[in-house]
Amino acid sequence: FQNDHIVPDVLNACPLTTNKITFSNNLTVNLGNELTPTQVKDQPLVEWPVTPGTLYTLATIDPDAPSRISPTMRSVKHWLVVNIPDANITAGDILAGFIGSGPGKGSGLHRYITLIYKQTNRIKGLVRNDTIPSRLGFNMTKFALDHKLGEPVSGNFYHAQWDEYVDERDNDRAFRDDGIVPDVIDASPKGRIEVTFANNITVNLGTQLTPAQTSQQPLVEWQTVKCALYTLALVDPDAPSRVDPIYRNWRHWLVMNIPGKQISYGNIISAFEGPAPPAGTGYHRYVFLVYEQKQGYIEPPPRDDVNRQRFSIEEFATNYTLGEPVAGNYFLANINLHF
């Protein structure tokens, strides 16, 4: 705990004992071993020495969000359960349900720390909250002080860094939370499209941007398979408004037969058209989707830059045997506001 600077980054003193943490496939945590987000996505079994008749608090936190170099969200609450009788976690009161590790791409190794505290009394008056904002900036030391928990009696930790499962998990949560599933597609894409507009403005699962910022065709990249061809689509399901989307979907961009991610070599069905949400219609969702053309080259339909409304990307994918999208991303945009 001291060598990895958990003391003093998170705690004032080391736990007295090491708890036993076992994930699926009998993977165990051992004071700083490295595991992958894929390996730790499911709730583990946690065991520790108990005093019969005692209540405990369990917490799993990441003090390295968004990165260990710049931990501005320290700490992220990955799991918090109070009033655990003995070591029976399922009988405790869940304040934050378990979520697996999800370090950002390029953010390096994160420390994931599971701590056990012995309670002197039952903790009352707290309500479960699983929302992402409620998990950020969690101060374990303050929580322990507020509830008279003292220092942890048991602890353990592992390291993890980004793998592809993180994008898959975050995509699914965001696409469902923002209603893209089922408004646009039936299932969330597993991969992430990297989208960069002028002035190095990037898109990250619901980033709020303006039409002015997104008026020019962006740089779009995704993980490719050698020799594969792809279809890229950008649609707005909220035309003319999310409340009354009678033109769903508005086709802002459609390119087929893209070799790898070389969009300029593909067949343009509809050229890129920047967002132009009408005044008073609120934020629109602009959804990028990439499909792998498993059957190879597809004879494209005629180019059409005029008739963009009421475009069903699901129907298009079915007609051309594209299957489900392999990658996606999206941003939100409202009318340009000037003050």
C-alpha cells in the first residue's frame, strides 16, 4: 500500500489484513497484480476475517480517474455496501452497485482498491445511487470519518488499464441512456469511432457541441480488419425535434465500400452535411455508425444529396446485409447561440 502510494493518496494508514478477492475463472487479486477490465467486469467474491455479530462496510474505489497523473475525479466509487453482517455482502445495504474497471484509453494503469471497515453502529439514512455523477469525487476518508468507521481493517488492490471491453461497456451504457438504442439501432456497437472536428474538437459519447464547431467534415477513424470494406453513416434521429421526429432519421453522411478507414476512397451516397437543428428544438443526437461489409464490395445505390429525410439505417443495413454496426459514437448539438 505504501509502495503504490495508496498511503497517502487514499488512506492514512495501511489495512491490518489482506482481504481475498476472487473474480470469474478463479482470478484472484494480490496486492497490485495487473488484471484486465475484461477479467474484472463481474462482481467478485470478497472474503475477510470477521468478528461474529459485527457489521462491516465494503468500498471499491479508483483514485486515478481520469488518470494517475491528473486525478481530478479522485476517487471513483465502483462499489459501496454498508451494514454487511459478518461477511455476507448480499445481506448488506447497497449504496452503489458494483461496476467493473473502466480506465480511459491512454490513461495508463489505475489502482482499484477494495477496503473493509468495521462499523460501530448501523449506518442509516443513506439511499442507493448508481448514477455516474454520484460516483465521481468520492472521498473515502471523509466517508469513514462521517460514519465513525476508523481505519480499514482489511484491504487489497489490483492494477488495470484500458482494453476493448471498456469501449464496449461505455458504448452500451451511453447509447441506451441517450435512447439511441432503440431509436436508431437495436443493439449498441462494441467498438468506438474516433471523431475529430476542426480545431482538434473530439467527440466522446454525447459531447455537447455547436453546429459551428461541427460544420466541416471530421476525421473519422476506427479499428479495422485487414482488407475489409466498411460503410459509414451519420444520422440525426431528432429531425425536426426529438419530441416530434417525423423526419427520423436525417441522413447527414453515408459512404460505402470504404477500404479500411480511407473514407475518400469509398463510394459517397450522401456527402457530409453539418448539423442544422431548427431553433427551439433542443439538442439533437448525431450518431456515427460503422458497418463491416462481410461480403466485400457492394454495388452502391445512386448518389443522393437531396432526399435525406426518413432514412432508416436499420433497414439500409438489412437490405445490404451489413449486420450490426461494429463501431459507433455520437455528439449532441443545439442551434448556435450568440451572447
